[in-house]
Amino acid sequence: QVQFVESGGGLVQPGGSLRLSCAASGIIFRLYAMGWYRQDPGKQRELVASITTGGSTNYADSVKDRFTISRDNAKNTVYLQMNSLKPEDTAVYYCNTYPNIRAYWGQGTQVTVSS
């Protein structure tokens, strides 16, 4: 059974930083491109960042130069380092394969940016 478990979210002030982690199980992790996605209530889920099996990365324009995605295949984990956070980054953050597979969505981790 495939499972993604996200962690690391929380409440942070504007300009602050958080590091999200996503532990994968039930898949041969190194064979999959991975993505971080986010969803604000009332909005569609959007792709924030992706990383290929070879480590190439891509980012949404809204987070470019502020967020960094990385992966550790030995730990079956993908990370999202988020710096210079803004209130508009507030959302539930999820990881999944890229492209995403509907059955693999986890619970996500809440990120709230507020003073």
C-alpha cells in the first residue's frame, strides 16, 4: 500500500521559514518523480514544485527563488524548504508523485503564514 506522510507544517510569521518532509512507503521511491502541491480552501490544488528521478527541479512562478525541493532516495523522503514565506503561501501542503496519482493523496500538513 502506497503511503505519503507529510510533516513539518505550522504557524510562521511572514518572512519566516519552514522545512516540510514527506516520507514515502509502498513504492520504489527512486523510480518516481515527486511533487509538492498545496491547496487553500475554495481553491484548486496546485503544483508548487517537482523533482525528477535525476534531481532536476521545477517551480511555480509564485514560489521561485523562495522554495527549494530536494529528495533523499536512501530515506525515501522528499523535502520542501520554504523561505521568505508570505501570507498567500498559507495552505495545506501535500506530496505525491509527479504527475500525481489520485489514490496516493495523504493528509497533508497545514502551513499558516500570519503575524
